[in-house]
Amino acid sequence: MGVAASLLAADAIYRWGSPEAQTWIEQNLALPPGWAAFSEPWRWVTYAWVHALDFPLHVTLCLFALLGLGPAFEELFGAGRLLVILLAGVVGAGLAHVATTAVPGPAAIGFSGGIFGLLAGAAVLMPRGVASIPFTPLRLPLAWAVGLLVGWEAVCFAFDWMPGIAHAGHLGGAADGALVAWIMRKWCC
């Protein structure tokens, strides 16, 4: 649980800091849309630790998913693979955000692209894995569960449902996480 615990601790530092510190973090660490994102390369990772304080459900779902999948993934595949796939999801989500958001537009914030990367990566690395649907007795093949979630995000993106949520970022994170996991599975690790 080392990587998952470290990520949770980093988020807690931001979450319970002073309002001035939070404002500074949002202004200097969030990922802006368009070419401006390429002028400050650290933002491709740091934006993931900035969350909208007025939408606590987002960070709650991210933390729930990370705690639910992170330790088991880390135990099966190691901390290095977990971190690489999470970061691939974060970068993939950022790329999708930059590619699909008009300037001026909202900056990207949040860790959900990394979570989508982890979910898709887990589906690739565990093709026979099973997902338990929280708070229900339902169990689905992991690939089906991830496919349904990614399909829902694609529909939301295509029809602009649930504005204010970076659906393209979620799709980019899932695509990048799956790609990196596929590369790991086929060639290196």
C-alpha cells in the first residue's frame, strides 16, 4: 500500500492547507488548456493533485477507487508498475484535455485520469479479473466493467452530458493506461 498511501498523503496536504495555499496551488499547478500547458512541463503531473473543493464527490470517488484497486494492484504487479500506469493515465488525460478544450477554457484538475488509467491498465494486465460493483452483490468481468465505464464516458463526451467533468480526460487516461499496460504485458515486464 506504499504508493497508494503516498498519493493519499499528498492529496491531504493540499486538501487541508490554508485557503491561500490552495489558491496558489490551483494557479500554479493546474493544467491550462492549449499550448500554454507545454510552457510549464511540471503541470502535466501536478494538476492531478489539485481538486475542486466545491465538488468533494470527485476526490472521494478517486480516493475510493485508489484505495479499492491500488493496494491489490501494487501487491500483484509491484509499486513501479502501479506508479507508471497511474502517471501514464495522468499524462494521457492531460493530453486529451489539451487537445479537446478550447482556449480560453477551464484548466484540468484532479486525479481521475490516473484512476481511469489504472482501471484500464488492470483490465489489460488481468484479462480474467473480476470486478465487484461497490455496495451491490454484482460481480462482472473486469474488462466488461471498465468497458462500461469507458463507454459511459464516451457517451457523456459525445453528447456533452455532465458539463464541468473532463470526460475527454477520462478517456485519454484510460487509453494511455491501457496502452502502457499492454506494452508492459507484451514486451518488458
